[in-house]
Amino acid sequence: MKNYHLTPSEQETIINWDNELDTASIYTHDRRIGKRLLELSRKYPDEFVFQEKGCQHFYAFTVRRSISASDSLTARNAERSSAKLQRNG
């Protein structure tokens, strides 16, 4: 198993939404998505929380449901989300 590489169809990404929580869990074996989420977790640590990195380029994150994971996320939006969480938290 040590030299096994996942095919593109096996490099899935799973997003779990829980209606009772304000977060979503993201599990991915896609290296590009994992690296992008790592970048976002460094830039916005309160919104994108890195959980673990495993074998076969496995990444796990917790993400606040109120934000978008697109490039359009600005520092202002991140600050607004943090302030809202602190008020409601």
C-alpha cells in the first residue's frame, strides 16, 4: 500500500454540513484543494481551522458556514465574521 497513488476519481472532497452547528467539516484527498485550504487557514485562522493532514494527501478542516471559500473573501469580511461570532459567541 505504501506506493499506492489515488486516481483522480478517488481524490474526493467531502463537505459535511450540520444544521445545528455554525461550522462545516471538509475532508479532502485533492492536493490542490488541501493546499488552498491550508493557505486560507493561515490567512484566516478563525474561519478556516486546520484539523489534520494524513497519508495520500488527506486534509481535514473545520470552516465557519457563514463565509465563502472563494478568493473574494476579504480581510474586512473576515473581521466582520469574527466580530459577529464574538457578539453571538
